[in-house]
Amino acid sequence: MASEIAIDHREKAHALLKADAEKIMKLIKVQMDNLTMPQCPLYEEVLDTQMFGLSREIDFAVRLGLIEESEGKLLLGSLEQELSALHEAFTRK
Amino acid sequence: MASEIAIDHREKAHALLKADAEKIMKLIKVQMDNLTMPQCPLYEEVLDTQMFGLSREIDFAVRLGLIEESEGKLLLGSLEQELSALHEAFTRK
């Protein structure tokens, strides 16, 4: 029972962070899809804010010992790659 | 052993959030102390960013079931009070 709770925190932390990362990924994809539309605003600030929020969640989870630092870096890293691809595509436009 | 881990997450979450809140409180106090100095910048953006970061950590801890929603609101609420007192003092200056 108690050990279930401990495992639950780890599993839940992973699930929550993954869900939050996916939300940001969706925002990035929407931006990507809108690149070809006229007058599409690039919500850079929104995305930056969301990324900062996620990085704080990840940092908190790492400090709690719920996820590994390397996992956190992987999660943020893949989003950062998508973001920079978006910025590049936007600059080329 | 396993139950110690579960308790540890809760205790650690509280300790981390309290420490992060205290860091912001110190930033606010430094700002307050500098109000009487000439050319003191009000680091509104820095404080806002830190507050947002903490609110994301608290929200994450609540979603994980590590702290109660009411506790999280109390923690943020007391900081928000200090912040608005700071803003008021700055406006009066």
C-alpha cells in the first residue's frame, strides 16, 4: 500500500510532465501549421512562458527525486528542438 | 521503508516549496529596502517570473497529491500580499 503510493508519485510525475510537454508540442504544431496562413502571429511569448513553466515543473520533480535529471533534460531538449525548428521556419517565411 | 519514501515526497515537496517561497520573499524585501535609494529599479518582471514559476511548482505538487490546494493558495497568497504592498510602496514613492 505505502509502496504503491511511492510508485504512484513517480508514475504520476512522469505522466503529468509528459502531458504538459505534449500540450506545448501541440501549441508548436498549431504554430507550424499556421505558418502558411497570412497574418499568423507567432506566439513566441506564450511558448516561452509555457517552456519556462514546464522547466520549473521538471526541476521541481528532479529535486523531489521523482524523475532523473537526464530524463528532464531529454523532455525539455526535444521541445527545444521543435521550437527552434519553428523559429527557423518562421524566419525563412 | 516504502512508506518512508511516500512521506518523504510530501515532506520534501513542502520543504522545497517553502524554500522557493522564501527566496521570493527575500527578493521582495530587498526591493522594499531599496525603495529609499535613488535609482532603484523595481524588478517587477523578475518577481512576476519567479511568482509564475512558483505557482507552476505548487500546481504540479497539488496535481501530484503532495500538497493540498488550500495550502498552495495560502503560500501564493501571502507572497501576493507582500508583492502588492511593495507595488503600493513603490507607487507612493
